[in-house]
Amino acid sequence: MTKISEKERIMKLASEHGLTLDVHSIEFDESGADFQVAFGNDLKGGPWVLRIPRRENVVEVALYEKKIVNFLNQKVRFQVPCWEICTPTLIAYPMLEGKPAATIDPNEKAYVWYIDENDPPSCFFDSLAEVMVELHGIDHQQAHEEGIKVSAPREIRESLAKQMNEVKKDFAINEKLWERWQNWLSDDSFWPQHSAFVHGDLHPGHILVNEDHVVTGLLDWTEAKVSDPATDFVLFCAVFGKERLESFVKKYEAAGGKTWPRMVEHIEERHAAYPLLIAQFALITGEKEYIEMAKQALA
């Protein structure tokens, strides 16, 4: 399908949901695994984000995410998408202010940065820490009452152990990596004694910043839940490295975040377990690209 006909398809889909777009304004972001994303202006020039499910099995996930964004729009000061359209064929909401800290080039499989990757301004880290503290401080009982997943620390570890064993049935896992995972799971000193409301996929593409590089909002809440607070530091560790991670954890603590003695080490161990998530996604989608990616990561 050509880009012209793709734009017409998106315009028709939006029109069927009561949203009229300027066809010439429509652009695409194909980097998402679960949703095709398009951007377009309505006839008054207002910018919109449109998410079109790539598979039927992501619709249920989208309904869960709708609970998340509805809940968060009542609880936090930073920007969260406000879904005005949510059906099995289309999710659409007015575009939030700001730009992602980075976007993903689907061809190069690499970030295209808006902020300075090598020397990010301190205001980016300061404001990100404040946003994360606000998010992590959300009341668990209120989240549970809204149908959001809530896991206690013991349950998190038990779930991880189960996931590891399930993945091991389908993939060969490097012996040293498997041993590292088991040592981490069994050692109480790594683990926090508390849970937190986490974003769950907090990479630069989901972090909005203004022109001064201050964090203003977070996108894509598919993985949000009450779980291990370290979850939201894993991709920070992957992108910015251990030295910046250590500094950032101090900023997080200074902003009011709850830390524990081996927090940085625990985040590193969670990062080492990231291939587990790749393997799980590969099993869900059944797509060859992700299966090969999982095999390489686990080896």
C-alpha cells in the first residue's frame, strides 16, 4: 500500500469515528510493535495522535491502558494522554505538548535524540526524578479499586521465577545468565520491601520534554501497574549507564523517592533480566524477528 493510500485509509478510519483530518498533515511512526501510530491535524489545526492495533490481541491490552490513563489524569500533574476515541480499530487523543526526548528510527534500530544524548542537561534528570516520584507515590488501594494490577514484593519475585521457567521451556538460556538470575531472585538483600506504581516501559521515546528539556509528560501506559519500583530505572540504566544511574538515584531520593541499600545493583540485575521480556514478547507475537532477537539476547 502506498503512503498516499495509507493516508487515505487513516483519514477514512478517523472519519468513521467522528474525527475529520487534513489528509496532507498525516504522518506515520512505524516503530511500535503493537500499534501503528499516525499523527494528523483536524480541520481547526489541532494535532492528534492515532494508534491503530497491529493485532487483535492488543485490543484487550488497550482497554487496560484506558483504565490507566483515565485514572492518572485525575491523579498526576504531568501530562498523560486523554483518550477521546477508544474502539477495537482506533485509539485517538489530542497530541500532548512537548517532544519525546528521543524517537526510534525503525530502519537503523537506534534513537534519534531531541536532547543531547552525550550531555543531557541537569534539568532533564531533575524533572524526570520529580515525575517518577509523583508517579511512584500513587496510592495502591486507589489503583486496585480502578482495576489496575497490584503486586506485593513477594508476588513480584514469584512471578519472575515462573516467567523464567516458562521461557526456559522454549529458549536456550546461557548457563551463566540463568545462574545470575537465580542468585538475584534468591538474595533478599537486592530487593525492595515495597512496591510502587510504575510506568513499566520508561525509555526516552515515552518521555516528553519542553524546549528547555524539562520533562512535561509520559506516553504509552501499556505496561503500567503497581510493581517493583526498579522497573522504571532499567531502561535509564541501559541508555545512560551506571555512573549516571547512580547520580539519578540520588536525585530521585532527594526529590522524595523511596530507596534501599542495594537499589542500583538491583536495577543492574533487572537490566540483566531484560532478555526475559524480549522472549515473552516473542512468544506472544510469534514473530520471527522477535524470536531471533530473544535467542540472541538469551544466549
